Amino acid sequence: MTNYLQVRDYKVALDNEGYLKNLEDWNEEIAAELAAQEDIVLGPSHWEILNLLRKFYQRHHLSPATRALISLVKRDLGKEKGRSVYLMKLFRGSPAKMASKLAGLPKPDNCL
């Protein structure tokens, strides 16, 4: 089943879990709309993680699961931000799943 996200005058196809079907459809406006559907207002801390995830995906062609995300953030953004508590405050539920969704990336493979 295909769902759609309406942003201004264009529709973006989503899968049944709300992830973009076409990764090239992503932009910051789409991310903000996806976040709004999750009751998240994207601020600088969110964008820092989303941009880091997108760079990681460009290099490795995969979305990191939670442990790998924490290690990535710790390595690139420091110990204070590379903690599950910090990421859970920004991205409810599973930080890896939610951050990947908002970054326009596929769901991490080993996240239920």
C-alpha cells in the first residue's frame, strides 16, 4: 500500500511505515513535514544528526541501527551527543528508526 505526504503542491510516496519510497524525494521541507507528523519540531540538534546520517548513508548505502548510530554520533559529534539518552530525547521511540525516517533514508535493517 502506498501512502502519500502532501507538501505544498507536490505529493511524495511513502511506504506503509511512513518511510520515503524514493530517497531522491527528500529535502528539508519533507523532513520537517515528516517530523511534524511525529510531533517533533526540528531544531539545530536534530539537523546535526539528520545531516550526519545522510552523509553516512551516502558513503555506506545503509542506515545504521541504534548501536551503530550512537557510535557514529559519538565519533563525529562527541561523547555528550553520542549517548542513547540524548538521541531518545531528540527522536522518540527508536532513535535509529525515527532519525532515518526523517532523514529520508530506509529503515535500518535490524530495527523491528
